[in-house]
Amino acid sequence: MVFSSLIFLYGFLPLCLISYSAASSVRSRNFVLLIFSLLFYAWGEPKRIVFLLLSVVVNYLCGLAAGGKKQPLRKPAVAVSLIFNIGMIGVFKYSGFLMENINAIFGTHFPVPHIVQLIGISFYTFQVMSYVIDCYWEKTVPQRSFLKFLLYVSLFPQLIAGPIVRYSTIAEEIDHRTTTLSDLSKGLNRFVIGLAKKVVLADQLFRIVDAFFGSTPEKLTVLGTWYAVIVYSLYIYFDFSGYSDMAIGLGLIFGFHINENFEHPFLCKDITEFWQRWHISLGSFFRDYLLPLPVFGIRNKYLSLALVWLCTGIWHGAHWNYIIWGLYYGAFILLETKIGRKRMRKIPLVLRHLYNKLVIIIGFGIFYFEDTAQLGTFLRNLTFFNPNGFFSYAEQMSLYNNLFLIIAAVICTFPLLKLPEMLKKKYGRSEALVSAAGTVCTTGLLVLSSILLVDATTKAFLYFRF
Amino acid sequence: MNREQVMAKLTEIFRDVFDDDSIVLHDSTSAKDIEDWDSLEHINLIGAVERHFRMRFTMKEVSGMKNVGEMADILCERAGK
């Protein structure tokens, strides 16, 4: 099921909220959330829940053993968990890609498996791996209740496309939580803002991207290619951060405080900072669990950097462009490391912004084109080697027709939600006035999003496929 | 090697890794106090400490160290074994 669908907004969510409110104890509320979470995941394709449950059972047992008192079992439990989880992702996500490449390199003709990828596998698998490792490292106490552990993994706000929530973040709240009026209000606002990011901005921006990149990207002009890839960069930000906003908002509604996943990434001053602001939960996973790993038995920041960015690329998908994309970012972070922070700061801010925006935008182009031949054409078309000219009439018309949408999207990349607080402080506006204005805006965005949803076919979030 | 000697050696290593002779270490010194001490430089620092003290930190230790004091504690504990 998709958050940005009428069935979710006006069927699933109200029903879940009513049942949740009717339950009096945390225990019964957990049960309600668990049932709705499993229903959410099973919606449309019930068979996939079997693999989720299998993963939960294996990692529940591994967590108990890894964090248990029987010393001989601790390490093997982590090993079993890692082999199982990486194996699961390997089979469901990468087996086809691996076989295709083996056939291409060695000239063999092994059958290429076409396994349907399980939605959200990369997210929940990383969650359970972090849980088992944290149990082993004694950073968290293993959860003894199977149902509570199942709730942690399957909690529907974050199950399908993150953020990758660490068990320690919500462990306390699984046992004891209350939803305050403030949390409920913040949660609802945050959810609607995320919904609007997805439906009002991302889905509309995607129409432009699809019109240009979706059919004949090789025929785009220089400016047309830049136009399409800039719009795609905005699209991917609003699509993914919109989902994260909805997840965080839903979490708050049910009393869970999930960590932020985006901190206005386009405001970054360099690429290193971009990755401290973009998909934070994935970056912190690799920082905590992969970066300290000695590569070939050696602790060296360059080898670790290469490993982390190779894995970041691979995590995003089973295509070469994602691997190129990951290593591309690794190369720029290496460059910034070599230059050093002090020297980076001496570069004029305008140049730093220009540099990182160029890298980010071209990076998203690499991210888009899974076909490496098309990727090559895209990179050529960004330059004056493009044989299609500078700017076509169709591209100009698209830009004029969508100028308002694009300007609105660019403005929304800034931290607009800090405005009410600023207004309160600077002009002494009353809490009630700011709160009333906020409610009007949220209601307006909900109505607008609903109207757009009635008129559109539901588009899944891009990160569902990861 | 006592704790003071460990801290003195660590100071040398920190100054070398971060290329800053003004670094003075205390138990509470953490990544917040040294500008270039980020997660990536932490790996180089750990590598340098391991080479100097001829020991190997576990993944848990590398990931969990909060400050220089904790690093020194681990080194003293290993030296005592």
C-alpha cells in the first residue's frame, strides 16, 4: 500500500487511528499496530509477508543469542544473521544482475533468474542487521518478546522505504509511550507536508522528467538535458524526503520518535555535507557498521571510503549505474578529504555551491539511467558534443508552462518549516495566530493533495524499489 | 606502560594524524574538540594507534569510543593483559 493513495488516506489510516485510540493499554495498542502493519505490507501481494516473517524469526533468534550470556553462541549468531540477511538481499535483489554479468564475462549461458524483488527488503534487512550487531556489541538489550520485535521490524510508517530505524531509537517507546496532543498535532502536520511534497511537487515534477527522459533522452538538446536532470533532482528529493516526512509524522501520531532522514540537503556547502544531510539513516548505518571494518585486514581511510561508497551504490540497485554513482560520490568525498576542510572553507561560497550542485545534479543523472548506453548519451548531451542543438521549442514550452512549479519546488528545498518559529520570535506573533495559520495551510495542502489524487493514478515512491 | 605514558603517546599520534602540534589531549577530548576528527579520519587515527601500540581494536570498540579517555582505558587494559 502507498501512503499517497486515497485508500490509505481515507480508509486504512482512519481505521487504524480509530482502532488504536479505542485500545486502552500499550499492549493492546501494539497489537493493533502490528495487525495493521502486517496488513499494510501484505496489501496487493500477500505472499511477500512470508519472507518478512522468516527474516523476523531468524533475526529474533540471532538477536537473543548475540546478546545472550552464552559466550560461544554470540559470534556465530551474528555470523548467521549477516549471512542470512545478505543472502536474502543477494537472492531477491542481485541474483539476476550477478548471473547476467557472469554470463557476459565468461561467455557462459547460465539461466538468469527473474525473481520479483520484495518491497522494502533493503530497509528492513538493514534494520534487523543493525539490531543483531547492536545486541552483540551490547549497545542494546535483546527484545525477548517476539511480537514486540515483529512490531519493531514491521511498523508500517517506516517498513517499506525507511528511514532505517535503529532498535535503540524506539525500544523504550515500544514498551512505554504516550501520544501527547503536541506530538499528534506535529505528526499530522508533518504527514500532510510529506504528502504534499509527494503529490503536489514530486508527482508533477515527474511528469516533466518522464516526458523528456522517459521516451527519447538521446534527442534532447544541451539545455533540455540540463533542464530534465535538474527537474529529476528536485523530483527525487521531494519523493524520498516526502516519504520520510510521512513516516516521521505517522510515527509521532503513534508516539514513536523516529530520527530525521533529510536536513535540507541542497543547502550543503560541499559533497561531504550533502551526504550528512541526505538519507541520513543509510549514511549513519554505513558509518557505524561498515566504516570501522578493516579492509583486507588494514585500517585505512581510503580503503574504507571506497568500500562504503561501493556498498552505497550497490545498495541502491542491481545495475552498473548505481555502482558508478556510489563510486562517483566516493571520488568527490576523497577529493574534499585531500583538499582538507580548512582549505575548502577558503574557496568562495558561491563557487562551492556551484561545484556541489553540479556534482549532485550530474550524479542524479547517473542515478536515473540504468542503461549504460543511455547514460553515456546523457553525459554527452550535457556538453557541447550534443548533436541536437542548444534548446528546442518543445523544451522551451515545457519550461514556460512549468516555471511556477519549478520555482515553488526550489523554494521548498529551503527550511520553510522554521518560518513560524522565526515569525514568532522576530515579530512577536502569538502562538495561537501562528498555529491557526499552520492549520489552515495544512488543511489546504491536504485538500489539494486529495484532489490531485482523485485525478491521478497512484505513483509508487521511487525508493520502494530499493 | 602507565596511563600517563599512554596519553603522552596518544598526544604524539593525534598531532601527527591531524597535523596539528597544538593538540592537547584530556580524557574528555572528543571529535567535537578537534575539527578534522570525523568518522573517516577516525579510521586513520585508529589505524595509527593500532600500529604504534601493536594491537587491534574490535569493531565494537572502534564504533563505540566516545572520547580519548575511553581509548586510553582500552589501551591500558590491553597492556595489562
